[in-house]
Amino acid sequence: FLSRLGTAAAAKRDLIEALSGAGIDVKMSAEAEKAEVDEAVQDLLDRAQKLGQVRSDVQLADLFGLVVGTCAFAGHDMSECSQARMLEVVYDGLRPQAPASTRSPGSTKPPRD
């Protein structure tokens, strides 16, 4: 879901910039839809946190900023990394850390399920 959301946001960036350049207040025009998306994603985030799949300190703004920003940057010509790879790194960072006693010696990554 987040991959599709980020990809869609990055793809629509040019359209939003063009509309804004023409004097259309995109934020105001899409306020109701944004509220619906925010509510749905917040619900998904809450569920993922309750299940221990996402760090408890991650907030909705963090999530949108990371995913949309990652997809937008990966779309630039000067970026040498792929969007998929960048999202993989972001997703790993969103996962909760395992207690130190369950990690491999010298590892900072949580064990995989």
C-alpha cells in the first residue's frame, strides 16, 4: 500500500506543480480527500503498531514524509538508487528493534520472522 501511495504521489507531483502554477490551490481543493486518506492510513498505522510491525514512535506525518519523499527523490534523474531499494531501507527503519538479547552479536538489525 505504501509503495503504491508513494509512487502515485511522486507521479502526480508535476501535475500538482502545474495546477499550482496556474493559480489553483490544490491543497484547498483536495482537503476532504486528504482527510479521508489520512484517516485510513492512520488506522493502518495504528493496527501495524498494535501488532508490533511498526515502531510505536512513528507518527502519520513521519510515514508520509518518508514514503513520499523517498519516492520523489528516487524519481529524479540525479538519483542513482532505485525507488524499490530506498523503500526497502525506509521499511526496515520503520520496524521495531528487537531487544538486544535477541539480536546476533554485532548486529543492529532485528531478526527476520
